[in-house]
Amino acid sequence: LIIKIQVSFVEVYNEKIRDLLEFEGSNLPRPTNANELRDLKLKEDKKCKCFYVDQLSMHTVMNYPRVRRLIEEGSTLRTHALTGMNDISSRSHSVFTIYLSQVHEPPSALDRDRASKITIVDLAGSERQSKTDIGISDPTR
């Protein structure tokens, strides 16, 4: 039985899709922000009637510390900005996906191979300054 766990991490900002982990495990210099990452394309697989990000990097993980490090590394590249409510607020959506597969070796007619995917989405902050009551004092709140 072979079990494989892989992850990917993308940012969606201003209709651009960027791989937050494209530098990981490569000889490329680590970018300092998302603007230095290349834009990827969303494509449709007509066979399985699903969408995917073309050329998205996949990273094999063996333990939680590695998963956490990849999340932290990718998060540092997300697009952030100062808002009236927060000093640092994410301005992009991000999608962290965990791919799990279980394959029987040698193949067996009695055992089924399995695959699963867990998708975690963080939507961009949408603070509205008018809703923050900055500078307005209201004793009833």
C-alpha cells in the first residue's frame, strides 16, 4: 500500500492566480512578494468536467511541521495592505489544498485505490471604513 500526501497553495488577487509555493524545492531565488510570482491560468478538463490551475506546483509532505512551514512560507507572499481596521489585512483570496491518495502495489482486483482532496479557502478581508465607526464615540456599544 502506497500513501501519498501532497499540498498546493495559490493566491487569487485582481483576477490573477499565483502559486505561493512555486519557489519551494527549486533553485529559483525566493520572491519577496506575490508580484514577483508568475501568473497561472485556470483551465477546464472537459473529460472530468472540472477546473484546475495549469502548472501548479505540488509538494509532498510527510508530517505536520512541513505542512505548517509551507503554509507560513506561502502566507508571507500573499498580497497585504493597511486598512482602517488592521495594520495588515490580506487583500487576496488563498486556497490551500491537501491531496491524499492510496494506491495498492501490486494492483489487486479486491482492493480499491482511493483519492481525496481537502480544500481550505481564506477569503480576502473586505473591511469597510464606514462600518468601523472610527472616530465616532457611541456609549451604547
